[in-house]
Amino acid sequence: MYYKDLYKSNFVYETTPNLGFNFFIDLKQNSKIIFDKAFTARGNFSVLGRESGVISIGKNVFFNLGCSISCLESVTVGDDVLFGEGVKIYDHNHEFKRPNELIGAQGYDERES
């Protein structure tokens, strides 16, 4: 599998995940994605792991078309979860407290809300 070769120990799975078509994964530094058994993505699914973020996906999870996960710290999806089309999961938000500074230059807020 291409991603297992590319990311080695950062791409972990119990059984080979069914990634669908147009799957995109980008893991940086010490980030990791862990798939349990019976994962399916229909298509156009993307995962962005930043810093040392850990994405953990449980058993029997299904993502419909156009879903994505972006993680700086931690995202966990439990067992037997179904996601509809276009679902976006983030564990962070842009900072926007300084009105005279571009939002993109202010970094991220990872606090739980």
C-alpha cells in the first residue's frame, strides 16, 4: 500500500482500510493515523495530520463522499460510526483575536470548547 510505504509507522491499521477513490493523506512530523478493522471511505476523503496529531478511527467506520479530517492534536472516531457526505472534522480553529493582523498569521487555537 502506497501510504504505508510513504509514512511507515505513522500509518497504522489492523486490517487494510478501504480508502475509496481520490483518497489523500498528508502526515507531518510525528503525526499518525490509526485505522481499526473494517474502515471504508466512499471517495474524495482526505486526512491532514499536523505537528504530532493522532487520528484514531474505530471499527466499522464509514465516510461518505467528500469528507475530511484535519488534526493538530487529537481526533478520535469511535466504533460503528457512519458519516454523511461532506463532513469536516477539525480539532482546532484559527486564532482571530488581533484585528490588525491577518488571520492566517495568528496561528491556531487547539483548546477544547
